[in-house]
Amino acid sequence: MSQLASKTCVPCRGGVPALKGDGLEKLHREVPLWKVVNEHHITRAFVFPDFKQALDFVNRVGAVAEQQGHHPDILLAWGRAEVTLWTHKVDGLTESDFIMAAKIDQLYS
């Protein structure tokens, strides 16, 4: 289990800066299959052999999101689920986004 996956997402109340530069890169190395977009959000596509397995995955992601109180945007399609994360309160990335990404990676492996 990655160190990030063992952590718990922390609710953000705003007033903190979004991750940028070296801090962002350090966390990104923990979840290298995720793409960092404009230092604002991270995204990853997950591929499945059919719709049912993609839906099952999305439901498992939803359960973890509820448990963590950190909710991604999820696009579900036949054999595919795309997950996007960022922290709305800071309009950018926080450690919790990377924690959630690591937890999602565990669901896929």
C-alpha cells in the first residue's frame, strides 16, 4: 500500500494555497499514472472489459469518496471510467486529492 493510500483525506475549509511546483511534483510521483493538468486538477482513465465492471468500479470509488468526504468527478462509459480530482475550496490541488487518487488506484489493482 502506498503511504498516501494509508492516509485520510482532510476536509478543506479554504484559506490555504493550492499545491504548485515542487510540492505538487513530489505528491504526483506517488501516483504517477494520474495526469496533472495545469497544476489545477488530476485525472486518470480506467479501462474495463465491459460496462458492468466499469460501473462496479465507479460504485466502489463512490463508497470510498463518501467515507473520505472527498468527491471526484466521474465519467462512466462502456468499459471506461475517467476520474478527475481537485479541491474546489482552493480551486486547485491539495494533498487530499492525491490521497484519494492513491485510494482509487488500490481499487483498480
